[in-house]
Amino acid sequence: MRIRRVGILTAGGIAPCLSAAVGSLIAAYGQRDPAVEIRCYRFGYAGLLRGDSFAVTGEMRRCADRLLYFGGSVLGNSRVKLENQSDCLRRRLVEEGQDPQAVAAERLAADGIDVLHTIGGDDTSAVAAGLAERLAREGHPMAVIGLPKTVDNDIHPIVQTLGAATAAEESAKFFTHAVNECTTNPHMLVVHEVMGRNCGWLTAEAALRYRSWLDRQQLLASIGLSRERWDLHGVYLPELELDIAREGERLARVMAAVGNVNIFVSEGAGVTTVLGEMEREGRTVPRDAFGHVQLDRVNLGQWLGERLARDIGAEKLLVQKSGYFARSSAPNAEDLQLIRDTVQLAVGHAFLGGSGVVGRDREMGGQLALIDFSRIRGGQPFDPSTAPFRELLLSIGQVAG
């Protein structure tokens, strides 16, 4: 396939891969065919609707590797759904009566985009695939090749999304600092709230990586630097049933024996249980116009911490959230390699005229492949029965499920 012009955009929440993926794409096209023009859209689909973009210059090509070592997205992100006309109108991205998808497609056609690379989650890829289908019907064929991004690592059938490994490592690193708060007060409860409303992968992986870090430390129990004080005592995920009363009894025994308790909790863990408890207490559960619980207003980590603090006799509670710290990091070596490999395959398929999402396909034994859009969907749950995580729960005496 002859490629004259490539478009790049990043969308959704940020993750430790976006700037690096943009830089890698620019470098890869420069190596494959320096004549290919590259146009970047600012702030995702918002920039596409506004026509807010810029052409990659020679200086940008020469210095593209600098982007590998920064977090965030140099292009800017936004959460814009082209099918939500009223929201696009409210944001002044379109005018009254305009179809956002039509406006976006017209912009891509006017810009002469032959290949569009999106770096985002399943929604980002689905929107791009819809644009490609529309343009094909209108006589402007365009390939769309997505790069999968999410710290939750919950895109089916992809084994490892870009940025997830770094987010887990940084969440673990965050707790290596926060855990020291266990020494600030007798009978301290430290709660580490991790991103993950519907999927507990990030919490589980961060807990495992923190445990691995603790295994490598030289401790001195005789002076109070004991494994028990710095260890994890509970890990709660959306995929696990949460019996608050049972956990309260178990952790009360830990508090009596160790003198402090440290727990990891996904922001969506035990939603049904916690909301039921809140309603029995007579507290109002905030919901949106569709009846969906507004988790950001419920603040489950704080509520769960307060409830457990009462049950286990904690004198002080500290709830720390690592979400923004973790997701804004630059990619680690593990992610950088995955980004490079993913980009090389994506650019190769671009010249072959393919469309889809490049990722490690679970159904191909984790091999990197171009996955058809029809197979991509979000909401893939974490499997808490995996050996490393189940062994962690057994080692701390927590019942799984």
C-alpha cells in the first residue's frame, strides 16, 4: 500500500505509554519511508473535530526519541465520544445539526489521511473503526491501526496493554513510601487505593510487585523493622466477594498480633457490599441520570477504611491513592520494549493495508498480532485464581472469593 500521509491521535485517560508511542511511530515511519507525511491531532477526537492538528517537522523526526522518557501525551488527550452529539455540541466541538462522526470523517478526508493510528482503549479503537467504514463508503479508503492503552489491562483478547506494567510498578513504588506511615501511630491502618473500577489487574499486579520488593529488603525485626509490619494484610478486587464482617474479624487479629494493618484496594472493589452497607446506614448513594453509581463521589476506599478501622480498633486511618502518580509516569524498560515491538508491527501492517489493533493476542499464546476490531472489547476481568495472586492471598490468610 502506498502511504502519503499518516494521522496520529491519543485519547481517553493518560497512561505511561502515550508520548513514547507517538515518538516511536514518528521514528518508525522515518526509518521505513521518510517521504511519508505525519499529521498529529491535538487532544484526541476533540482536535479532529476542531481541525486542530500539526504536521511533524524534520526537527521533530530527528528528536522523536526524546518522547520515550516522558509521561502523559505530548498531543493531549480528551474523552470525546463522536456518537454523543449533545456532548460534542455542549463542548462546542460541532455546531447545531452537525453529526460529529461526519465532521470527523470529512476532516480526515480533507487532510488526506491514508492511515490513522489511535493510541487508546477499546472505545477509541471502535470509534476509529467506525470512521474508517464511513470513509470507505464515501470513496476515501483509510486504514486504522490502533495501539492498545490502559492501566487497567482489561482489553479482550490482549494479554498486556501498553502502560499497564509501568502503572503497576509505579503503584508498588508508591506504596514503598506510603507503607512507612505504619510507624506514625500505634494501631495504624494504611489503605492503598488503586485505580480499577471494574478490573482488579492493576491492584493485584501492584500488590505482587510490592511483595517482590519486600522480599529483596534486608529487615531487622529486633528493632521493629519486621516483615509483618511492612507486609500486606489484605488485597481487595472487584472480582472478589468482599465479606466486610469476616475481614474485620481477621484483620482485628492481625492488628492485635502485628500492631498495624496495610491493605490494597481497587477503587471498585466490593461495590455491591459497600453500597448495601451505606444504604442500611441511611446514607444516600449518588447516582447519575442513568442510575449508575458515581464512584468518585462515593469514595469507596475511604468508606471501607473507616468501616475496617472501627472493626479492627485502629487508632488512626490513612487512605492514599496512587492513581495519578502511577498513570502519569514515563514508561519503564518493560513497557518501552512492548511499545517498540507494537509500533514496528503496526507500521508494517500499515504498508500492507491492514486495519485492527496490534496487541499480544491471548488466543495466539500472547503473540503480537493485528487483531480484528470485531474481537476487541473492554471490561476483561482479572482472574484471581492465577497462581501468583492466589498464593499471595493464602500467605496472608485471606479467603479468595
